[in-house]
Amino acid sequence: MRKRQLSPLGVIVKKRLIEVGKTQVELAREIGTSGKYLHLILIGERSGKTFIPKIAQALGMNPDKLNKIA
């Protein structure tokens, strides 16, 4: 089975999660979705447009920057 690659958005979010000391599961819970759905957003299989502002807020990031990448 081939490991899925993170999308450009996924790479940025993953780096930020490490910086702030959060897990994907914690972030998913904060933004109101499942860990599995967040994973699909981070690998680019789902756009996650409705969650981008919530992700940005939870991680203290600029939502405009994330929207441009997504």
C-alpha cells in the first residue's frame, strides 16, 4: 500500500501542529470534524474550504494564506 503525500496545505498545517504541540486529532476535535476527515483535507482528497478559517484560528495562522494554498 502506497503512503499518501500531504498536499501543500497539509505540509503547512502539519508543520504548524508540531510548532504548537498539537496532534491532528486534537485539531480535528477543536474545529468540529473527525480525525479521518481532517486527514483527507491534509492529503488533498477533500477541499475542506469550510474548515480552513477554523484551522487557521486554532493554529494562530492567517486564513488568507491558507485559502491561497488550499
